[in-house]
Amino acid sequence: MSKVHEKLASLIVNNCLRVTESDNVTIFLYPRHIPLAEEIAHECFKKGADVLLNLYTDNYYLSYMNELSTDSLRQPSVFCKALAENSTAQVWMEGVGDPRIFKKIPAEKHDAAGEGENKAHAPYYKKVRSIGLGLAQVTPRRAKTYGFDYSKWKRMMEAASTVDYERLTAAGRSLKEALSNASTIHISARNGTDLTLHVSGRPWRVTDGVIDENDMNEGNAMDQIPAGSIYTTPSGADGTITFNVKTPYSGISIGKVEWKFKEGKVVEFGGGSSAKKARDLWEKSSGDRDRIGYFGLGFNPKVKTGYTVNEIASGAVSIGIGGNELLGGTNKSGFYFQHTVTGATVTSDGRTIIKNGELS
């Protein structure tokens, strides 16, 4: 076990989830995560908690997605519901080892599976303390598929995962104070972005790597490592946004994407050739696929964009559309996709929060 993994295991159990002897902890993992999962379990057992390791594999996932009918996938798994109901804390080490398998799965299956997962987990997202580990997605095969430099990506994710979390929490609180009473957010950039979001009365959630009593009282039981973003689920959106950061999605790297919003819905979905994959999945999805679902600002100083955690990079602006129940919203859809723009200027009721990609 590496020193980074030892530090992460202790951080997850003692600082983020704050595990006690009364907890039932479920760890979702793939085979490559077993050493880290064992270390996390060890830390949990030291606290007197009960632990379950729930193993996935690439072939299991592929069979599940292709062999089950669309109607079956839309229904919540009995096992997922039982785990969500009986867990008090969860650790998610998600991500198939080889993302090329996404190309073997029909678009409608993605939408159906997403709907089923939401039904299983959404009722518990405010109650079950949950942490997602971005470092778990770092694999040589994923790096090759998406065109990442594996060594640079791994070093960045390790550095971003082990930042000074006290400073990160302080930065998140400062941003929340600046945004908590906002009515409108305006995003602009030299690439033609000119988007107004309506956020009056919407709750703001901070991902700072720690789930404390204040978070639980606010119904914010989900976080991630690496962390460093503040987000909300806007009630409306009008205007245009053009994204300029590459984002990995379902086996391909998606570059330029353009969305035009009117009264909270996407009315135009454009972009470069790489946008076709996301647009095809979007067109074959159902429910609130076209509704604004997410607005977030990043503030982790160690994160570089172009990998898998764009939304937490300092000064990054991210927008998502589709199902957002697990984010505290009301959009119901198995489809969800978010993208990021850098170098943008963001104002909150006229007050500058980010200027040309730099936090004010």
C-alpha cells in the first residue's frame, strides 16, 4: 500500500465520513481498487464499524447493460435499494478499467440504467454519507483512450486529493457567503459565452472533502475526493455557453460543445465532431434531459483541466443538463452531462466572483 493510499484511507474514514462504531459502510469497487478498499475497511474496523466490499468488474457491467432489457434497467435494483437503505456511509470507487466498452452499449441502455440508479439511490442521498474517489478512475487504459498522459494525470490527482482541507473548506465557505443570496448569475467569455442563470432560493452545496454536521443538517451528504467546488441546481437559464475544455464521456473525449438555453431548456445542442456522442445519447434519452441541471465553480488549486475533474479546478465554470436528483434537484432523467469552460467571467447580481478565469 502506497503512502498516498494510506493517507487517503485515513482521510476518508476519519475526516470526511467521520466513521463511528454505529456505522454500516459499503465500499463499491473494481478489482484494481482492492488494496485501497482493504485499507479503508481496516480503518473502519478500527472504529468498530461494519463494512461490506461490493465488487464490480468490466465484464459484469457489460453483461448487465447488454443482456438486461431496457424496461428492466429502468427499474431500481433490489440489491442497490437494500444497500442504500441499510448503509449509513458509502465509498464509491467507480469507473470501468477500459472505457472502450461503452461503445458496445446502445444509447437507450445508458439512459435506462441511469434512471434505475436514480430510483434506487435518490431517496437516500440526503441521509447516507457518501464519498466518491476520483483517483479510482486513474488507469492506463483510460488514459490511452482519452489521450491523457497517465503519469501527469496520476500525479495531479494525488496532489489534488491530499491538499490542505482546512484551507479548502475556508475557500468554500467564502464562496458560499458570496453566493448564498444570489438571484441571477451571469457567465461571459471571449468565445461567445453569454448565459444568465436564475438561482433565487436555490441551495448552494460545497464539496470540500468533509461531511460534517452542518452538511447533514442541510441535506448535503455527498462529497468527493479530490474536492473543491460549489454548486447549485438553477431554476432557469437563458443564453448561450460554449465549452472549451476536453471532457471524457462514455469512451470518447468531448471537446467543443455549444448549448443555447431558453426558459431553462436546451433548444440548440451544437459543437464540434466530438460532441456527436453526447448529442446522440441526449436525443435518445427521455424525461428532463434538456433542462438545466447544474452550475458549479471550482476552487481546488492543484487541479488541471482536461482530465476527469474539470469542475473542481480553480476558476473553472461548469454547466450540466439532465437528471439532477442526486444533486438536490428535481429533474428526472437517466441522461446527465456536464461540461466546463475556462477563462470565463462570472458575476452574481452584478458582483464579480470570477474574472477571466481567476477567482476574485
